[in-house]
Amino acid sequence: MTQDLTPQYTVPGLGRGATGRLTGMLRLRLHAAGDLHPALEHVRRNVVGPHFIGWPSTG
């Protein structure tokens, strides 16, 4: 199933094409930030261990 990602609403002064490109870039950055969290958690556990008191454990 394909989803229409054409923006229905835009910021005043910003056309639909520019809004679509901006939305795409922001989605990529959000996805990258989500990928970064598990990697940083893995590094933290390797450096300080799972029982380090300064950071709450996520799992």
C-alpha cells in the first residue's frame, strides 16, 4: 500500500514542494536520532557497565 505524502498544509510562504522536501529531511533526521540511541546505550554499557548509578538502565 502506498501512502500519499503530499503535504495538505504548509507554512505561509513555503510551497508544497519545499514543504515536502523539508518534511522528508526532518523524517530522516528523526530516524537517525532513533538509530543513535541504542548505539549510545551499547557504548555506555561497554564503557561503564550495566550497574553504573549515574544513568538509568533501559533494559
